[in-house]
Amino acid sequence: MTEERKRQSQSLTGEVVSTKMADTVVVKVTRKVKHPLYGKYIKIYKKHFAHIGSIEPKLGDFVRISSVRPISKKKHWQVSEIIREANIIG
């Protein structure tokens, strides 16, 4: 093949659950999977460390994260956009 293939970066959506680190947020990505025996849908979640650049998400925001080259030992994601702001009353 002479044409180059451009690799599309993987993207996930999730909720910001921690903003206590510098330049890093923790995003909880939830998905539903069907139980192999009983057929009931169960929620499975995973927490990803994501780098923040120009976008500053707050606690409770729903964000889209995209995969990037490894930034540190645990950071392989970057916040690309804020989908929905958090509804914090008070």
C-alpha cells in the first residue's frame, strides 16, 4: 500500500470525579454490559487519568477524553471537550 493510514484516536466520555492534581483530572467512564448467564445489564466503570491543557473541567462535568501518547506512567488520555457542565447547587 502506498497510501498512508491515519490512525484515529480513541475517545471516551465520562464524568470528572477528581480535580485535586495539577494538570490532571480523574474521569470515570461507565458502560453497560450484558451478564453472560443471566442476561441482566450491569454497569462497569473504569477510572482514567486525563491531562488538561487549555480546557479546565470542574468536578462533576461530563467530558470527552481522547487517547494520546503516554504522558506519564498512568496518563494516556487528554480532555478534548466538555460535553455537559455540572449542576452544582449552593
